[in-house]
Amino acid sequence: MLRYIAQRLAESAVVLLIMSFVIYGLIGLMPGDPIDLMINADPKLTAADAARLRALHGLDQPIWERYLTWLGGASRGNFGYSRIHAKPVLDILWPRLGNTVVLMGVSFALALALALPAGLLAALRPRSATDAAVNVIAFAGISVPPFWLAILLIIVFAVFLGWLPAGGMAPADAGILTRTEYLILPVATLSIATLGGILRFVRAAAMEALRQDYVRTARAKGLSERQVVLGHVLRNAMVPVVTILALNFGALFSGALITETMFGTLGMGKTIYDAILGNDFNLALVGLLLATLTTLLANLLADICYAWLDPRISYG
Amino acid sequence: MAEPGGLLAAGASSALGPSRSPGAILWRRFLEHRLALGSLLVLACLSAAALAAPLIEAALGLDATLVDLFAAKLPPSPGHPLGTDELGRDLMLRLLYGGRVSLLVGLTAALGAAVIGTAVGLWAGYFGGAADALLMRLTDGVIALPLLPLLIVLAAIDLTKLGLPEALATSQDVSLYRIVILIVLVGWTTVARLVRGATLSMKTREFVRAARALGAGHGRIILVHILPNVVSPIIVATTLSIGNIILLESVLSFLGLGIQPPIASWGNMLTNAQELIWDAPALAIYPGLLIFATVIAFNFLGDGLQDALDPRAVE
């Protein structure tokens, strides 16, 4: 198991390295460059000055050399400064990563807590009214545009009812109650957007588990329905569900980006989006890499859970 | 003396009633899926209305692109069946033109992804080897990465830096081509993986081995013997992907990185929605409702097709 984890970690590091080059290249293809921004700030700069500045900052070098220079700096922990915030990028990203982890974690836990019983219930009574209702909810969940869902929730709960704030962050000195108020609508948006997919997988996996011989055996030997469902069906259905959930972590992050943008939550997704639109090259680059790293680690974590849930799997 | 097999076959066919063609059986199974049937109807109506947008425009005597700030945010009236938007343009016509764009992007990108995915999947499944290994790594990668932020970067790229002529890179339609290409670029892997799996299992079947024994070349085996047998999963996956693509297009357009105004799309019509919810909530509701209805209809349709084409998947 340890060897497997080490191998997967090494693989993730390689993927991250490849992605860092790809993203570095893509960021270089975005409109303008840092010198253009300096020219905008100082109209007296001539074209010759701009060329001198480009050479001074190494922007006239081929992309390989610039990337290696960047990588050298990054490996010593020097990720550069953010243009918008005028701070080292990591100082900005760390607290925001925390906000995103809270948003994603709570939403995901909520979606899973709703999807597990609902999916099981639907699988236990196929073609019943419950099953049909769960099916329609699942399809609605995967089909609703998350940004529009956010707009609807804001219209209902912030504009008409006035119960909850329409967005933004709780003041820094706010208590837990105020913080929760600010979290409710974003969490609701992301949970509903995530729920549909999970629901369909749970139902399908539970159906599959119910067909297996060990379920018939468990029933035949007189276990209560509760023991059969919780001990045999649920546990075995969890195995495929965990795999799919891990693969959906990237989608969850995409959902978090939309949610944060809609509600003005200061998280990773909104930071990356604002950095790309605001030509903040360093922040966009490191933000994207951090998001990729988080996704890769989540996949790894899910693989470990997978092995823990299903002892038949060995990673010799 | 009758052959036992002949007797059995005769008995079986009389017990089952008149024989039906496979197409008729499929159609009957599809009809049983009421949600899919209703979705087909909804999509047909929406497409017809979107296609007829210029005719409706002429019939109402309106210009969908005409900005009139004195007629902004009007409530519904006979002249403007759904009222006007924040720039005084007729909302219903904008929705119909937006529908043309969203459906066009969804269909072309899904088709493009299906064609590329099928070609790659057939190749990888049939020949295996390094191409197959590369494909599996790539699909793993595409699934495992945070897609939306990467798409945002791709959508923000300055095309002139890629060597595209200035005139093309700044033309109005370029946002349309760009988004279709972007979505095909990330979308083909789903179909490729499916086709690869189906091809792998077809490759070892008797009829393929027989064809090979009769001297059929690789090209003939792939196109005549394998492809027709992997069509069902391709159709289902493509239908399901249309909904996802429309959703993705709407997200990117909403974020200002997809279809660029003045071309209307359901996504970019919502870009200003957050400022409008206070005094014109209808403007924030209709485009989203149409996205939702279209996407859920394509998803139900794909689900119904799956049940009809792959009865083993039904419990």
C-alpha cells in the first residue's frame, strides 16, 4: 500500500510538472504582457524603452528558457507577486484556498448526506413514485445551470424574503452565526449542482449491489432488511460511488468557481477567474497550479478510500 | 420428418405474434419512455421556433438588434410579447436568436467530438499499443483536471499570438468558432473511451475473426464489421453530451468568455442578470429557464435512447 501511494505521488508530481509547463505556455498566450501594462501606466515610455524593459525582464527569451527560469524560482519557493493585490501570490492564495475548501467540503458532505439515503430508497423500490421523483430530481440537478440557480436563490432568499445576504464575505470579526448566514446560499447552490450526479451513481450502484448473490444469501439467512441494506448493499455500493466522486472532484472545483463568482466569495475559483480577466499572470498561473494539485491529491485520497472500502483490492 | 429446429422456430414465432423489424421494436421501447418522448416534443418546438426567428421578427415588424434605451425593461405588451431587455431590445426575439446559437454550438460541438472520439476510439481499441496507452492517459488527465478554470484560460488566449490574421481574430463570429473548437478539444475523450471499450470486445467476436479469415483488410473490418456494432453507445453518449455542452457554453458565455455580444446566447444574456434582479427579475429568469429546459430535455432524450438501444441496462 505504501509503495502504491509513493508511486501515485510520483505520478502526480509528473502530471503537475507537465501541467505547469502547459499552463505557463497558455498564460503567455493571453492578451498583452507585463510590459504592456507598464506602458499603460507610463505613456512617456517609447517603443525602444519597452524593448529594453522586455530584455531586462527576460521577456525576449524563448518560452523554454523563461519557463525554466520560472521553475527555478518556484522550486525555491519564489512564486512572484500578484499585480492586482501587490502581494506575494501565496499570501493571497492560502487563505482563499481555505475558504474554497470550506465551501466545497460542506457542500459535498451535504450533497452526499442527501444523495445516499435518497438513492438507496429509489433503488430499493424501482419504478415506484419515490424512484420516479428521485430520478426527476437527479436529472434536474445535473441540468440546471449553476449560475442561474444562484440567481434564483438570490431572487427568492435575498430579494423577496430578505432572509439571507445576497453575497460577499462575512466581516472578519463576525461570529459563527453570521459566517453561516453568508455560507447558506453558496452551499445550497453547489450542493444542488453536485447532488444530481451523485444521486444517479448511488442509485445505479445500489441496484447493482441488490442483484448480487450475497444479498440473497443475507436475506435467506434471516438478516433484517436494515442489516441487509446497511451492511451489505450500502457498503458494496459505496465502492463504485467513491471512484466516481473522486473523478468528479474537478467538476466540484469548477462548480465552486461559478458559485464563488456569483456570491463574491473570496475563494480560489473567483481568484483565478479575476486574475485571468485582470491580466494578473503570476496569480493566475500559481492559482491554476494549486487547483490542479488539489484535484490530483483528492484523486489519490479517493483511491486510498477505495482500497479501504473494498479489501479485495490490493495494490501489491 | 420435420427438423426440431424448424418446429421450435415456428412455435416461437407464433407465440410472439407477428415479427417486427428491429426499428419498430426500438420505436416501441422509446415510446414507453414518456419523459424522453415529451423531451423530443419540447426540443422540436424549441428548434422550430429558433429556426423561425427571422420570420417571427419580420411578422412582428421588429429588429432584434435595435438598441432603444427609451424602451428599456418594458413589461410584456402585444408589440413585445415578453417585454424588452435592459437595452430596449425585444426579449422574445433575443431568446430565439440566443437559442439558435446555443443549439448550433451544442449540435456542432457534440458532432465534432463524436466524430473525433469515434475515430480515435476505433483506432486505439483495434490496434492497441502505444496509441491506446496514450489515449487512456489523456482521457484520465482530462477527467482529473479542474476543467472550467483551464477552459477560461483557453478562452482568454489572444489568437493573434497563435499567428491568426488580425482580421479573423477580431471578427464577430470568432467567439462562435472558438467555443466549438474548445469544447470539441475537451469533449472527444468521453466518446473515445466508450468506443475503445466496445471495439475491444467486438474485436474478438466470431464474425470479426471470420471476416479476417476470409481475407478482409483492417479498414474493411473496422468500418463494415465493428463500427455498425458500436453505433448505439455513440448515439447515446452524443445525445447526453449535447446537454452538457449547452451547459458549458452557457457558463463560459455568462462569464464573458464564450459567445461575445452583440451575438445573443442564453448564457451571455444573463451576464448582467445580477444587477437586474432588483428591478427586472424576468430578464434574469427566462434565459436560464430555456437553458434548463433544453439541457434536461437532451438528458431525458439520451436516457430514453439508452433504454431503447441497450435493453440490458434496464433493470
